[in-house]
Amino acid sequence: MGNVCADGCFAMLGAGFDPRVRERVQELRACKKELSEFIEKMNCHPILVRLAWHDSGTYDQRIQDFPARGGANGAIRFDPEMHMGANAGLAKAKGYLEAFAAKYPSVSWADLIQLASATAIECAGGPAIDMIYGRVAVTTPEDCAGPRSREGFKDNAGLPDAKPPFGCGGSTAADHLRNVFTKKMGFTDDEIVALSGAHTIGRAFKDRSGTCPFGYGDQSASKHTKSSCVVRKDGASGCGMAGGAAWTKNWLTFDNGYFKHYQDAEQDSDLLWFPTDAALHTDPDFKPTFELYASDEEAFFRDYAKAHKKLSELGAKFDPPQGIRI
């Protein structure tokens, strides 16, 4: 199967394809395999997803030029973006990837960040995503999106807020989601709901976003985020670093629990449910999709994979232009 994929990958580049692409495909595959092993060992799935989302999340469809338009270009590894308030705690994720960047030099930082995220989703039990690679990474801090560079947004290059006051000036959580994901980034209502389902994994921390009262370690953890909690899809022990609060009780398992069990989160003060979460099942246009995903995990996985792929390509510049599949 691998050889068939390789033939297809190279064939898509045409008769004049650069033989160096073969090395890039091989490195991408080897990197993915090693990332899978690392993620399963470290239980670091959610923070790698967040790193990729926040790299892509600076994208502004109203700006045409690369890299000013932001997006999946690896700029988050530089201080101007890493030090934005919305990215608190993500230096840890960058640190996880530095050894991979050194070992696999043909894999750009822009690709590495997105590869780690897609791999993390798979490792947590989520869908395989039809990713393409070949992203060009920016090379200097000057290429970063400025925190106040997005029209209509006060800070953080237009990354989303969980709670009001919303940086876009929106009066409701639903307005805020559409200002960020539709007006700035180009997503539909259905895609917003699908992407929000990634909160089925992950946590928030008092020490990072400040959106919950739970901090680092067992002593500051919610009852669902202690080191003794079983949260992995395979039922094995281990949760990475204890602490924080999650949206779901099995927060290292990618499933449709975010939709299916949202009432648990509303009623349990040790679980998260922010205004931007509640908007998905109260706004009349978001609600039908939310209810679909609660009853149909296959539909959620299908739509999530498409929306994740779209997010991973926002603002990206590919070399070769059509990208590389592995």
C-alpha cells in the first residue's frame, strides 16, 4: 500500500517532478510515525492541536499577500505570535516539536505543526484527515501577524475568545464565532460547529487562558483531570500533566461526546461549558448541526475531517503549488 501511495504522490507532480520531493515524502512519513509514538507516550494530543489551530487562526481572508494574510505558515514559533495572550502555554508544544524539526529538516515548521495536529487527532481516535503538505514556513519574526493587525479585532490577530467581552465587539457568542470564523476566516456555520467539536479533547487552565479556576497539578485539578483519571481511548492510564478543566470526562478520546453529553458539562462545575459552546445548541442556525453530531458520530467525523483540512491550509503557500500527499 505504501508503494502505491508513493507512486500516486509522485505522479501527481507530473513528468517534471523534482526528485527531492521523494525525500520529503519519506521524511514526512517517518516524522508522522515518530510523532504518533511520541504523542501516545506523552499524552499531549490536545496541545499539539491547539498549536496548529492558533498558527492557522491568524488567517484573514480580506488580506491577499503572503505572509501578511497569516494562516498555516509556522509563524507561531516566533515570539511576536507566541507571546500573544491567546497563545499562553503553547511554548510547551513548540518545545515538543523542536527535536522533530531538527531530525527532519525537509519538513518545514509550517508542515510539522499541521502534521502533529492531524496525527494527534488520529491518535485520540478521531478521523484520518486527507492532509496535503509542502507548506512554506516564514523565516523571521517580522513575518508574524501583528496582534492588532486584523480589522475589527482588538487583539490576538483575531483569534477567538471563550467569554465576553469579545475582542471583535460582538454582542453575543454566536456573533463572535461568526466574526472570527466566517468574516475573517471563511468558514460556514456547519464548519464552525464541526470544528468546535474538537473540544471533545483538551483542557483549559487558570494559568493559561484564565477562563477556569483549575490550575496545574493534582492539587489544582478538577475531579476529571487528576492523574488517576482514565481518559484515553484505549482505557490505559496516563493523562500527561494533571490539572485544568475539560469539556468532557474522557478528554483524550476524540468522539462526539462534546455534543452528546453537553448537559453534563452544563450541570457539572468541574467541566467547561463557555458561552461560545452554549451558542452552538441555542443559536437557531448552529443548533441543527449540533444535534446531528450528537446523534451521528460518523457525520461528525466526516465533516470534522473536511473542516480540519480546510483550517490546516488557510493562508498557506505550497511548494510544489499543488502540495504533497503522503
